[in-house]
Amino acid sequence: MLSANIQAGSSTRGYHDYVARSWSHVLPMGDKRASLDAIARLAAEFDIVGLQESDPGSLRSGFTNQTHYLAQRAGFAYWSHQPNRRVGGVASSANGLLSRLEPTEVVVHSLPGRVKGRGVMLARFGKCETPLTIAVAHLSLGASSRLAQLGFIADLLADDPHAVLMGDFNCTIDTPEMEALFKRTRLQPPAHCVPTFPSWAPQRAIDHILVGSGLKAHDRAAMPAAFSDHLALSIELDVPEHCLQ
């Protein structure tokens, strides 16, 4: 399982690029296609991939739905996306999901926050009472908005022991809003956190894959997602067979 903020295929190799290459975040310039191909090669090694900042087909991506493109290039039979934000009419951002397993249900929700444009996407696998549930989210920069967003997600996942929440949380695991999430759900804090940001000199663990108490995760690792400013985060997940039936 992999979670990756792909920065819409843009390249950031240092803080100076946020200014020097800012045009690439709103215009169809830079070698985004090569970046996506590199991300596809990484994604192909996994069964389920959650994406953040995947452009759903705006000017900056050359009107390419990047989630669909990655699904095709990496050989995934199933894909879903949730467009969230539009920036100045030229750029869009979405959550995405790539899967080798067919989901029985995919549901999207808008998240609360001071600035609109954040969302969470839920995919369920299996038809039993407590199927495997995968949630992909990209949370806000502000703590008060994150608190409201994680409260909303906690209501969705509630007492589910087979839930997985992955994404770019924009906060470390020890913040008050994360503590509130753990108190209200059966998601477990990881035994150790892996720094993922910034990708060129990782210092902060702000990308997470959290799993419910009925699941076991191991081999947590970070790896480059082409030239994104975040490293991708992977885990091996042990899922009870009955969850997928």
C-alpha cells in the first residue's frame, strides 16, 4: 500500500523552486509526463495507492486526468478520483485511488475548513459487515481546520477495526488534533514515524498511513515520488481474509 502527494507532476528540489518554478504549478510546462511515468513505475509495485494533489484535467496538466493516466501506465484495473480545488481557473487538485482489487463502493465527502476545497474519499472492499475501508485525504495547513476535518473523518470511520486512513495530513502524529482522532476511532498511531517532508531533506513526518486495530502494518518506508516535494509512504498490510469477501 502506498500514499503519495504527487504535486501534480511538478518538480521541487529545494525551497528556492517554490519561487523559481512556481509557474509549473499553474501552467502546462516542465516535464510533468516524465514525472508521472516515474510515479507510475513506483505505483506498479503496490496493490492499493492513494494519491493527493493529482490534477484531474486542468490547464497545468495539459488537460490530462493524472489519476487515470497513472492507472493506465501502472496497470491498475480500478481507479477513482475526487476533484477538490480549483486555482485561478487554470489548475485543479484531486484525491485519487488506484487499486488492483475491485471496490464494492466509493464515496466522496467534502471536508469542513476555513477555506473550502478539501475532501476525503472512502473505498470499501468486500461485502461483509466490516469490510476493508480505505480513506484518502489531504488536510489543511491550519490546525483549527484540521481539527474539524479529522473530527468529520472520525465520524465516518467511527468504530471500524478494518479502516485505513492515508494521505498528506500537514501535521505530525503528536498534535492535539491527531490525538482526538485516535480517541474517537480504532485507528492506531504507528510504532514509528517516517519523515517525508521536504523530500530533498526529510525532517517532518506529515504523510501518514494509519490502520485500524483489526489490521497489522509493517515495513513502513518512505521513497521518492519523482520530484514531488513529499516522499511517498508505503506499508505492508495484513488483512483478514473475511474482510474482502
